[in-house]
Amino acid sequence: MEKMLYVADESMATAVFLALRLEKPLLIEGEPGCGKTEVAKVLAQMLKTELIRLQCYEGITASQALYEWDYPRQLLHIRLMESSKSVDEISREIFSDKFLLKRPLLAALLHQGPNPPVLLIDEVDRSDEEFEGFLLEVLAEYQVTIPELGTIKAEKKPIVILTSNRTREVGDGLRRRCLYLYVTYPSPEKERRILQLRVPDLPPQLADEVVDFVQRLRAIPEISKKPGISETVDWANALKALNAREINQAIINSTISCLVKSEDDLNILKGVGIF
């Protein structure tokens, strides 16, 4: 059996188990870089099913998340058929499944396979309240109505994971629909276990130094973009590529960009003597 590279504590494992057993969406909130999105990816691997991702952003609309008609192909088809078919026949032809562009939500509802898909609704907090209300409606019945085709209902409820970085408060309606899990940066012990899985060839002493240094960075309150787990893994891989045996000032100076991605934060670290 393939080994899944994720270190989950009891609260996370329980929340995922209950989401599967109760067939309820799971809302995971927390700081960026704490492994929220990775939960959905690993879950899809474990269940041997498709991961369907809806990336939310400011201004996203229902049609961009659900479906759109392929208008250029429809227009071309109309021109080809207008001399040989009636208006009703053309209408039935162009508003059929072959001209339907399935966006993530509809793709999840229509998914065919032995197991339901994992639907990842990523960074839902970046969308607006109107879109959030639309999501609530879809997740209530796992069905949508397309005027030209009728009501489409999922044969198997998708496994829904929503993530939020808390850039704004997710509404109470959506919260009530979901189970809830809050995740934060890992403890030193958990982060060492993650490095053992993700960078197995890293010398244990160097892994300890990596974790200790990253934990120190996160403890600096002035830093606005604290390094997440992915940055820790990236830095460890960079040190391995450089054949580093220890963390010294020269290594920090040359590789700090793996951890810190903001000029303001770099200046803060210079001010406190980190590099």
C-alpha cells in the first residue's frame, strides 16, 4: 500500500473520519501554509478517487464555479445547421451536454466512478457573501438546476473540504452546514516527523536545526508572512541540494529566500540580527 505523506494528529483524523461517516462538508481554517489544502490531496490519494479543486478568488461568480456554455462552438454550430433544421431542433442541439463546459462544482456532481470525488473548495474566504450563499444552496442538496437541461443531482455526494485563511469571516450559514477544524503551525515534534517523511535523506541533526530555526522565525511577532510547512520542506530540500551539514550564517544568508517571501519581513529579520 502506498504511504501517504501526511502527519495528522487525533483531532484532524477524527474530523476527517466524521466528515466521511456523516457525509458532511469539512471547513478547515488556519494560517496560510499549515497544510489545509494538503488534507484534501492526501484524502483523494487514500480513497483512490479524483480531486476536483475550485480555487476561490475575489469576484468569482456562480457560472465560473458551476458551468458555462461554449458560446463560440454554439454559434458555429448554429451557422452550420440554420439552413437545414428548425429553430427548435437547433435549440435542442446547441443546449446539449456536448456544448456544456463543466466547471468544478458541476464536475463533482456529475462525477462517475466507484468512489465519490474529493471536492476541494480552496480559500472560500476570498469569495464574497453572495457566492458563499450560492455554495450553501449547492451543498444543501448536492443538486443544481440548469434551465436548458433541468435539475442535476449527484448520484454520490462528493466529499467536500473547504479551506479558509480567515482573511474575512465565513458566514454562519456555511459554518452550520460544515464540520469544523482549526489548524495552526505544527509543534517542533510534528514538524520533525513531517521532515522525516518529506525529506527522508536529511541528516537528523540538520533536521533538528531546520525545525528550530523555522520555529524561531515564526515566534517573531513582527513578521507578516510566517513560513509554512511547505517552506520548511523547501528549505530542507535546498540545504540537501547544497550538501549542507549544519546551519551557519553563510547558509542562512544564501538560502533565506526559501523561507521569507517579503522584503518587509527580510528587513525585520536584518533588524533583529537573524542575517
